[in-house]
Amino acid sequence: MAPRRMETKPVIFCLKTLLLIYSFIFWVTGVVLLLVGLWWKLMLSPYMLLIPSSPSNAPYVLVGTGAAIMLFGLFGCFATIRGHPWMLKLYAVFLSLVFMIELVAGISGFVFRHEMKDAFLSSYTEAVSRYNKYDARSQAVDDLQRRLHCCGVYNYTNWFNSPYFYSGGIPASCCVTFAECSGAELKNATLAVRKIYKQGCYDVVVSFIEENMGIIAGVTFGIAFSQVIGMSLACTLSHFISTNQYEMV
């Protein structure tokens, strides 16, 4: 074996190992996205009724993106093992496409977060004013109030302006302890205030978004820029193999 190849073989082996590890991690991110998409579809779909402009196909996009990333990750492992330069370059192209998609999605989410909050405020206010306890949006309101321990839009007094208050009072989903709330108490503003949550749901949702936006943005951009590492490894390995005409074993 030529001295140059003997010197290059450890480098290529190291690059191959790093790229295999990266491809496995890349595949795992695809699994995570797919699971998040399924969780969104199964668990969060009712809440999407409270945002009229919400993208109803968002969970499908996550599932599709996750499945595509899983396939790309498997292809990356196969390309690394086979060691064909054209396959490695194709893998780098795949990673660049994923990088651009994730970058655009992350920037869009960060830029339009205020529009999302405004849309939620408008839609939730409308849902409270049209609450009837039975339709899908009303049930979504009840579920949100129970889960987030909140009541009304800004606070419980928003329910006083709802037509439902005159017949049913404040919804039972506002009760701190459901068993301790009676229908008569919920119809009496003075008595109800002792039994229900005081904080409005809009403030709870906005606080959650603001507190976690930095983490969400950091994770999103971190995952996106990790594709640069994969592209660099794939291109470097392809270059070494092409230059040295190295045959992977």
C-alpha cells in the first residue's frame, strides 16, 4: 500500500466514524419530530380550534419532515459505509435542504410569535363570548381552563359578559376543586370568586410562550446548524475518498 494511502486511511476511518455517529443522531431527531407531530395531532388538535389562523396541517408537516429525516439518516449511514463520493455529496445536499427548511421555520416562528398571541387573544375572546358548554370550541375552552388552572380571557370577570353566564354561570372548568363548586355558587359572582381560578388563560399562555421562546429558538437553531457539521463531514469524506481513490472496506 502506498505511504500516502497508509497516512490517509486513519483519517478516513475517523471521518467515517464521526459521520456514522452524526447520521444516527440525525435519524433520532427525525424520530423525535415524528413523535411530536403525532402527539400534536392526538393531544393538541382540540386547542387548534381556539386559533382560527392555526395551520391545521402542521402536525402532518412534522410527521412528514420526521419521516424524511429518518430516511435521510439511514441513507447517510448507508452512504458512509459504502463510501461512494456521489452518495456522500447527495447526502450533503439533503442536509443542506433540511438546514434551510429548519432555519426558515425557526425564523418564521420567532418573527410571527406576536401575531400568534394576537390570534389566540381574538379567538379565545370569541370562544368565551359564544360558549355553550357543548360544541367543540366550548369543550376546548373547558379543557384549557382545567389544564392551565385559569379562568376567562384576562380573568374570571370576562365570563360576566358572556351570554352563558345568565343561564349557567361561570363554567365549572374554572373551579379550583370541582366537587366544592355548585351550580348556584357559579351563578353568583360574589360566591363564585371564592371557588374559581383568578388568573386569565391569555396571561398563562403568553407567559409560557415568553418564558420558553428562548429555549425553543435555541433548540431549533441548534438543530438547524448541526446540519452544517453533517454537510462538512460528508463533503470532507467525499473529497478524501475521491482524491486518494480509497476503497472502503
